Amino acid sequence: MINRFQQRFMSHLDPMLMGALASLMLVSLVLIYSASGGSTDRVLAQFINILVAFAALWLVANMPLHYLIRSALPIYILGMILLLGVAFFGEIQNGARRWLNLGIATVQPSELMKIAVPLMMAWYFERHEATLAMRNYLFAAVLLIVPFALILRQPDLGTAMLIAASGFYVLFLAGLSWRIILGIAITGMASAPFLWHAMHDYQRQRIMMLLDPSQDPLGKGYHTIQGMIAVGSGGILGKGYLNGTQTHLEFLPERTTDFIFAVYSEEFGLFGNLILLAIYVFILWRGFVITANASTYFTRLMAGSITLTFFTYTFVNMGMVTGILPVVGVPLPLVSYGGTSMLTLYLGFGMLMSIHSHKTLVQS
């Protein structure tokens, strides 16, 4: 009976990856209880988010690879339609137009594009693998730039940059020349003054606060200052669970979402941070192993992009909290409170597991 259950429901779940993800699930629930001031409702809501996300992971992990490939174009088209819907009919919240009311639910289409863009680009490159030329890279870049521009216009710089990163990783893994990458980097640096003037005021202020948050310690620089204080005050071993003063005296903003890493650092210190980093590094290692062993061009591109995008999520959030990157509203992956981001990430890991478990069924 047990063997039949494992074969039917667990055979496509990677045990090592699931173990690491389960560890982060536990960390998330424990931290949210502390960060929310002991709110069991908040913890229960996060537990439901995890269950929904895990259900999506299981479904995708059990999905044969040809279904993933066939879904690329429809998902991308749906995402673009929803993004255009946001541009014309989206709801404005906190000065940004990011949400679309569909009647039965309100959705944030930009989250869908975190999966749709690399999936579509990998599908496109797979179709032209035998005859790759510069025009193919240019067309793939257009597939990335259009949704990037629509999301940047909302404005949502954090999500736009994550989508740009996921698309760039596909271009890089598809063999984009280093000379072209270097040329893009030089062009980007040369156009920095023009990009600066094209930014919204709040985006420029975030960069200025990164350089010197003490310019406005009670305003724009408040998040950065409080995050650094919380991280630094944890010391080597931390202040102990539920004993973080920055957290429980409510100095730390966005405690359950973007700045939950500061809560963790204050309560568990440097030693706890090393354990958390070890879990993230293990997930990245496992993702790279799956990428290296992927059996097709499409699966290598997709697995590599998912793994590197997860790294980007982690690096940007920790960098934001510790004051080495601007505050851009990126949650700590699989730990911060929230359903949409967690669902997107779990869908990506479901794809990784499908790529790993179905590789023997696919001709290389």
C-alpha cells in the first residue's frame, strides 16, 4: 500500500529538493509567527498559501515535458493579454497600476510572466536550435523586452528586473556571445544618465537612500536603516526566538514580507544566517545538477533559468535588507508571507522536478 502510494503520488518529487523546500516552509511559519506578533491567523494563512503552492508544484512535477513545451505559447499570450488589460483597465493601488479585477478574482499578471517569459524563450530557442543565428537572439530579446516595458510602466521595478534577469539567463544559456553581453553592459553604463532622468522620483530616491540613508532617516531611508540595525544587532548567536527588539517594538517595517530576513537575522544571528544560506545554496546546487543532467535543449534552458532566477530573488532580498542594494520590494523566496510569489516559485520548482523525473522518457 505504501509503495503504491509512493509510486503514484511521490515518484516525480525530487527527495533532496523537497527536503530543502520543507525546511524553508518550516522557517517561514516560525518566522511569520514571530514577525506578526504571535498572530495565528497570519500563520494559518501562510500555511494555506504553502498548501496551494505545493499542490501546484505536485501537478507540474507530474506533468510530462511535452505538456510543458506545448503550454509555453498559450501561457505567454495569456500573460500578455492580461498585462495589456492592466495597462488599460488595471486597479491603482498605492500609486501603481499592477492589478486586474477579473470579477471572480483580482490578479497580478506580472507574476505569471516570471514563468511565462523564460518558458516562451526556451520554447522559441528549442524550435530553432539547429539554425541559431543573431536574428533568433534579437527576436527572443523582443519577447523579453515587451513584457518588461509593460511591467516597468506600471511601475513595478522589482518585478520588471526579476523578469529581465530570467530572460537574460535564457539568452546566456542559449549561447549569446560574451562580446555582445559586454557590449550591452557598456551601453547600459553609458546610458545611465538618460535612464536616471527616465526614472520615477521614488526610484531615484531609493538609489540615493542606498548611498546615504541618513539623508532621510524617518522617511525614504527608514527601511534601509532599520533593516541594517536589525541584522547587525543579532550578533553571532542572535537575541533568541521572539526576542527581537527591532521586530517586537515595531521599528522594523514590512516585517512579514520584504524585511523578514532582518527578523531572522536579529533573532538567530550570524550562526542562524549561515544555516539559512546553506539551505539556499543546497537548493541552488540541486538546481544546477538537474540543469546539467537535463536531456534536451529546452529543459536545459528552462532549468538553468529557474535556478539562476531563484538565486537572483535571494541575492536581491538579502542585499536590500543589508543595505547593499536599493529597496525594490522583492520578498525572501519561500519564506516571506504571501501567496502569489510563493506560487510562482513553487511552479518553477515543479518544472525542475518534472525535468529531472521525466528525463529518461525524452530523447536527447
